[in-house]
Amino acid sequence: MGKKIGGIESFFLEQQTVDDLAEPVKKSARTVEPTPAPKAVVEITANNREKAKRKDEDIRATFIVNPKRLDQLKAIAYWDRAKIKDIHDAALEMYIESRSDIPQILAKRKGK
């Protein structure tokens, strides 16, 4: 038997216990169904990189950037109403096109 309710409540309520008052709540409580396990996160592997190259998709990479240059990239992107990644890609493309020794560098790098 549960704890009796006393005090002023005893004048207005019949003699009920706390357990009796909680009974409707216990009956109406729903059980929580387990949520399905989250899908596994795909790791970036050589196979995934090849797929990305074939589909012409971007690959996420992390670089250390000079804060001043980053602010400049952000300002240009804001001014041109473009994404930072598009501005960064255009800057890299201009730099790579300005270099005439890229084919030799790539050949030496593949020869490792």
C-alpha cells in the first residue's frame, strides 16, 4: 500500500494513496520503441575517391589557411554572391592554368 495523502487534501479527497492517483498515468504511459541503428558513415577510401572522380564530385579536404586569405575569400564570395568553395576553386584553377610545368610535376609524382 502506498503513502497516504494527508494535510488539506484529505478534506477534499477520499482517502486515496499516491499509488492510486498514479495508476491512470501508469496505464496510459506508452512504451518507447527502440529507434533503428544509424547507418554506417562511409569512410573516404581510394575506391570512393575513384567514384568521386568519375562522377565529377567534390571531395572534402582540410587545409590550414592564412586567416587574412580566408577573410579575403569570404569577402569576395559575399560580394559576388557565390559560395566560398566556388571562389576557392576558381582561384586554384587560375593558379594551375598559369603554371606551365604541371604535366612534368604530375609525371614525376606518378613515377614514385
